[in-house]
Amino acid sequence: MADGRDGTLRHVEYQLAAEVNPPVDTPALDALQRHGVAALLDEHLDLLAEIEGPDGVEIEPVDHQVSVRPDAASITWVLDAPALAFAEDAARQVLGELLQRTELLADWTVGRCEVTASDEILAAALAGVDNDDEAEEVEIEIDLEELDVLTGLDGPSEADREAKRERLLEAAGALGEFGAEALGYDPDDPESEVSEAAVTLVAGALIAGLELLTEELFVDIQTLEEAGTPASEHEVLWVLHDLPTQYAGHYTALFAKKFLINTAILGYRLAQPEWDGPLNTAEVLAIRLVESAARNQLEIAGIVSAFPLDEMFEAFEDYAFGGLDADELIEPESEDEDADFDEDDIDELVLVDWFEPFLEIEDDLEEDDEEDLEAVEPVDETVQA
């Protein structure tokens, strides 16, 4: 264990990578479950102010980041400790204790848990570790009384679901031009499974989903800005990972900001008394994301199985897209598969087009057609005798 010149313990900040895993037979976590696991672990780690080791050694949590995949949760943790062994052992024991005290994560286990420092930092740390101290078992004492007040992932109570349904009903009126018919309700069809009550709740879920989508985009922007890397370099993002994955290398913080502005404009337009279809491809993508978020809102409210949601969202898309082939816009087929273009350049051009208004694109195409016609030499129709 390294000492400072004044005899005090010299602390070093260690970055650790850890994984916690669900039981082997657990089905893949869906988006809502991943969100819940991440939130729960993040709250627990936020409450952890200090870890006390043997002989009063203090280990201070500095920062952490949680990301959840369908099969596991990854935790990047920075600990301020006097030795590498203390940092690794503290992290493993604390995570195990946290899982045991969380009812619905109690059967999860700590997998990999190790320091991930640069060679220079790791070498410096190892140089200051005494072998006897490294072999010493570190017993961690943690005050986790505050954690007992946190609930697990057992889902919302019936009272919570009822409150959620009330909020959806209140939000429904903000959907503007999208009336009952736009969500599949036909008052002249007595056999229709789509009711007015279902329409109101789905309309509210769309508005609530839009609000959630906007909040999650802010988080993605912050993540990309801090890392300085595109979405392709991140395992988990709230929104950008739901966009077409082949362009993920170009989903930068700047792109995410443009998409956020586009989504905010969509929110304003959906609340207006008139709707004339999406403005651009990015808005088509945002509408699809709003649908997915709305389904999650309905699941939280406990009413997914009560309504024919597929039929209702299909009607919503028909009305919202106004005859546009959304799939063709998002995944256009190449007209010339043998053309010699750089794939990265093609991706960049596609993303630029996503934010171009459809009317401007049509005007550009018409101008190109006119220029092509002007470039054609007139045919000499003179007939020689």
C-alpha cells in the first residue's frame, strides 16, 4: 500500500468495468426492462457515498455509468482507493451486496469486475502495491439503510397504473387534428374492436411517448458529447440505437441535436388543428419512435392487452404518413448497384436528405429535369428532297 511523504495513504482513482448478469434462463430484457434495471442500479450507486475497508481505509466512489443490454448490465465505475486490490474487491463486494438487497435483482450475479486503466496508470498503481497488502482480504462495511426504501422492478402497483391512465386521458386532447377516425375508430361499425375509450388512451400515450422521446434524446446528446464518439461506439443509447443501424457511425452529437430539433417541431405540429403529412424523412422516423414509446406508456398503464393496438397504430400510420411509403424512405433501394461510390459518403448524403423538406427535394428534382431537357440538342426534322 503506497504512502505519501507525510505518511498518509496515497489514493489513486481507478476505473473499473463490471458486469451483473441475470439467471441463465432469463428471457432477453426488452426496452422497458432495460430502462428499469439501469435506473435501479444508478439510484443505488448514487446513494453510495463512501465505502469503509479494514483499519478505517476509505474508498470513495467518484463516478459511475450504467448501460444495460438484453442479456446483462455493464457498469463503469471510478473509485478513489489507496491500492488496486482495494478498488477491485470493494467494487465486487459492494455490487454483490446491492444485488442481494434488491428483491428483483437478488438472483443476479456479479460477473467480470476488474480495473481497466491505461498501461501507464496501471503500471504506476501496481508499482505502489505491496504484495502482502494485495493478498489481504478486503472486508467492506456499507451503510445501505437508505437503499431499503427503494422499490424493486416488480412493476407499478394498481394505484400507479390508475394514475398513469389518468395522465394519459389528460394528455389526449393535445393530439390536435388526429381524431378518433385517425386511430381506427369507426362509429358506423358496431363490430369494431376499437372504442372511443381506447382512442383517448392511445392518443394520450402518443403525446406522453413524444415527451419521453424528447427527454431521452437529451440524454443521448449528453452521452455523445462527453465521449466525442458516434453512436456506433456505444453499447446502449436511449433513442439513436433505434434508428437504422447501418448509419450509426454518422450519428454524432450534432446529428442528435438536429434530430431533437426535428422531434420538437413534430411535437408542435401534432398539436395543431391541421396535419398535412410529415415534413421530411427524419419526421417519419420520429413518428415511428413515438409509436414505440406510446406502446411502452400503455404497457406501464396496464392496458396493452385490452385494445387492438396493432390495428390502431396501423390506422395512425396511414393517416400520419398520408400515402408515403415510409419503409422506402427509410431504406431506399439503390438505383445503380454497380455505381462506384464510397459507402461513407453515401451514408452522409442519406443523413443530409433526412432533414431536407420533401417540397424542396421535389423542387430540386423538377429543376434537374428541366436542365436535362434544355441540354438535349433539338432534332432536325427537315426532310431533304
